[in-house]
Amino acid sequence: MSKIVSALGGNALGKNPTEQLLLLENVAKIIVNLVKEGNKIVLTHGNGPQVGQILLAMEYSSNGEAKTPSMPFAECGSMSQGYIGYQLQQCIQDELERQNIVKNCATLITQVQVDPSDSAFQNPTKPIGMFYSKEEAIKIENEKGYQFVEDSGRGYRRVVPSPKPIDIIEKNIIRQLVDNDNIVIAVGGGGIPVIKTNKIELLEGVEAVIDKDRSAALLAKEIDADILLILTTVDKVYLNYNTDKQVALDTITVDEAEKYISDGHFAKGSMLPKVEACIDFVRDSLDKIAIISSLEKANEAINGKTGTVIKRRK
């Protein structure tokens, strides 16, 4: 039996709540199968597309005739945690019922502390929301002061700061829930980014999106998980990806992973943060492992049949 923190990408959740609910039925089957094997599960997820949609809807309504009050970015992030978590836990609860498994599943709205002096606040890089044409992006930049970047040949997307997580505010509650054999959905979208202000360290939300894989790695360390499982669109990590020299990686050490990073094998907006998160989790432990694999092959990856395993050393 293992305690597993599993990170699910936001792009795997569909383009709207209806599509998302259908996709999550399959996610639920995979998670419940891991539970059936005796594992304790904390599930995290991305929210880049979803929080962008919520923010856009809020801005549209506040600028229209209804004049709905505008909603701060951190609150939009909490909304995405709520509705994604609601659908996830509903699908998991339904699947538990189908398989006659008596177990609780709950979503925990989670805040993640960041450093206000993090250089990311001066260099926004995290894409969120919809894709726009270059002309549309320029118009919105001029109207609202947002920053846009071209994203993988698919169009232009707004970018916001992506500071590093330094603490999971609700880590103790998460640990208690999972240690008591509950399925926990937490740190959605990398967590709601907060800073601590003044001498009594009050919490305050900030406009940013934390990389969900980095937050998952930090959570895995703080609750003493055995495995960090990052679920993506490929079954393994590859060198020279999408070329005729492509090579699949089965098991690699931290030193090997860092060498591959320095050689430029992993894309910044894709595999690089996943590999870096795995390194963060296993660097200080000889017995913990991180695995990167596809959602569809999560069970096979946990049982050593596929996926890329990252360890401190062989």
C-alpha cells in the first residue's frame, strides 16, 4: 500500500463543464482502481483553461449592462477549485458506489503560499484562458493592460505570474484526511496563491497561477507521500521527443534528469516543469519515487509496467 499524490493536467478536463463531467467519469474509474489496490490517494489538478474562462466571464458581465461586481483573480481560482472538485468528487463517489466500495471523498479548497519577492511577478509566463488571434490579443492588451504570448502555434493566450510554492496552508488537514483513509482532492490549479503580510502574517490572495506539478511535489513532501504520480498525455518521458531519434526513458536518477534538462531535452511549457517537480520530490529521499505517465496507464505505471520513474539514485 502506498500514499500517492497524483497530479492531473487541466487540459485533460475539457473545454466546458459538460465536457469535463464526461471526461471525469473515466478519471474516476482510474482513481478508484488505484484505491482498490490499497493505495491512499490525494488528487490534484490543473485549472489554466478553467480559471481563464471564469475570469473572462466575470469581466464580461462586469462590463455589460448588468454591471456585476468584478471578481479578483484569487477568488476566480477558488471558484475553479470548487467546480472542478465538485465534479471530480461526484464522479469518484459514483464509481465507488458502482463498485460497492465504502469510502469518503472530499474536495478541500487549498491556499498555497508564495513569496511576494519571487521574480515571477516581474516576468509573467503562465498561459491561461482562451486562444486569441494576434490582432485580438493586441486589442485586449491595449484595453486592459494584460500580457499575451504566442502558445505553441495555436494562437495567443494571456500570461500571468507563476511563482514557486513555498508552503501548503492546509497541509495538516489534508494529511489527516488521507491518513484516515479518505480520498482527498486538494491544491486544485496549483492552489490559490497567497502571501503573508505584516508582522502577524495575515494571508492575502495574489494574481498568479502556481504550476500544479510543483505544488503537487511540495504537497507530496509535506504529507510524507510515497509516490508522486504526474499524469499527462504521454506514457513516458522521451529524449528527442517527436523526432526520428526519440528515446523513451524507463528509470532515471536525479543526476541524469538534471543532465537531460541542461541538454535542453524538455520543453518549458510541457515536460520540463513535470520533471523538475519530480526532482524536487525525490531529491532528499532514497525510498520515494516519482512517476510520469499517461492518465490511461496510471495503474500500469504504479505497478511498474510503464511510465518513467525518477529516483534519487539507482
